[in-house]
Amino acid sequence: MELGLRGRSALVTGASQGIGRATALELAREGVAVALTARTAADLDSVRDEIVAKYGVEARTFPLDLSDSKSVAVLARECSTIDILVNNAGAIPRGRIDEIDERRWREVWDLKVFGYINMTRAFYALMKPRRKGVIVNILGNGGELLDAGYICGSTGNAALMAFTRALGGASHKDGVRVVGINPGPVATERLVALMQKEAKDRLGTPDRWRELMQPFPFERAGTSEEIACMVALLASDLSAYTTGTVITIDGGMVNGNSLI
């Protein structure tokens, strides 16, 4: 399917691995010039080199910590004309209310929750005068499938779902679209490492980690590429009437009320 994205530009946060990396590659494949940001310069450089070698589009890197609002200001200055913003940086750990102290709670929310909000505030202000732009927030189905064992993440993702819907419900007045995606379990490097550890503990070897996915929908986790393709579709004009909504990609887990 031709998405009509060629010649546009995007900024992808958390672009060094997982969903962010896959999204940057997918947008580049569609002819989008990409700016990549994450904390680790070497990992960003690797993604940039792969993009340039495969697709020949412009790719810039910005090794920054988005929990610091000064980093957001740098990106707003250096990437002020982008057409697409993909907020993806940040992971929130599991834990019950008595297992995550205030320092850790604030630390992870500064990156994901307030990072998304600050990035959106900065780039929405740049898109509004042009009456053009798309903001895609990668959230997580924990915001729908509420879990006391993932209370920090469930609460944070639920807040960002409300943020996305509230802003996106009115953003059409400014010519901007704001949408979200709630992935379920995705076979990123982080998830695979966690499953390998669990497989070693439960099954005696990390090599049997795929067996732990048998209870998942379709007996597997989702892929980063499946999420990335939805990002590209939502960012394109084929989704020009889509704003203020959050699309869940989790194999039906939420509708089946399954915590896996």
C-alpha cells in the first residue's frame, strides 16, 4: 500500500531499539527523513547507519535524556519543521504499590509521562501555526488492562491515554492529529531478556523462553514491526480523519480480560 509519506519528516524518540527502532526503519522505508533520539549515542548511530544504507534518506541523531526538559527544548529547536512526532521513549517497571518508592516512581514518570507531555506541548506549538502535523503516542495496554502488579505503568499509561484523547479530540481545530497506540507484549530486546531470565528460573534454561509465550494470543508476543506499520499508517493521510483515539494491538488481550 502506498502511504504517500515520501518527502515528509519525523522525529522518533526511544529510537535506539525495539518499537522505536522499528518505527524509524519503517518510516524511512516509506521515504520519510528521520530524526532519532535516545540516551545512547552508539546505538543511535547504528540505527542511523542502517537507515542510510538501506533507504538513502536523511537520518539525524540526538543522544539526549528526555526526562530533562532542556533536552526537549533542544529537539524543538533542531527539529522544528517535522511533520510527524512519535513519542516512544521510556519503560516503566513492574511492581506493586509497596515495591516502587517515590524516587523511582518520579524517575520513570519524568521520562515517559512528563516526557511525552513536554514533547507534545513543544511540537504541537510548532505544528499549530502550520495547521499540519501528526503526533503518535506509543503507550501500552496496561492503561486498559489495569494490574496492581504494574501499578506505576498502568497509572502512567492510563494518564497518557486520557491526555491523547483529550488533546486529539480538539486538535482538528488546529489542523493537527493526535493518536495513540497501546501495544500488548512485544518481543523487544527487553521483553526477550526478561522471558529468558524467567525461563532460566522456571525451566532451567533461558533457551526455552518461547515456551512461556504459549498462553499469549496466537502463542506469541507481537513484533516491533507490527506496531511500526500501524504508526506509519496513522501518520499518513490514509488516516486523515483519525484523531483523539487510541488503537490497541495486543492480540485481543484487553477484550479477553487476560493478564497473561
